[in-house]
Amino acid sequence: MTIEIIRDVLLWCVVINMGLLLWWFLFFMLAHDWMYRFHCKWFSLSIEKFDSIHYSGMAVFKIGIFLFNLTPYFALRIVG
């Protein structure tokens, strides 16, 4: 594999993961009540706890994108 191929893969990973994050956010904002009712069938959650879990999950996912996809992409852009 060449550096260019790895760079392209990392860039596509960023695009796909940011798309998933955007989808998660939009689904959370537009179908919040439905998601809450759906999850409450399995777990006893307050609305505040449910919002906190999703907000924290989105934050961790975004940090993971930056750490594992975007940072190596920029490092390879600098090197190559």
C-alpha cells in the first residue's frame, strides 16, 4: 500500500463517520420522543439521563473520528 491509498482511505473514513454522526444527531433531534420511548422499553431512563447518554456518545464518537481518522490523515499529508 502506498501513502496515497492510506490517505484516501482515512479521508473516506472521515467522510463516512461524519455522515453517521450527522445522521445520529438529526435522528436524535427529529425523532427524540420516539427514540426515548423505544429505549425505555428495555431500560429505565429519565429523559435527562437519556439525553446525557446520547450527547456523551456523540462526543466520544466525534473525538474518535478526530483521533483515529483525521489526525493520521493530516500526519500523512504532512509527511507525504
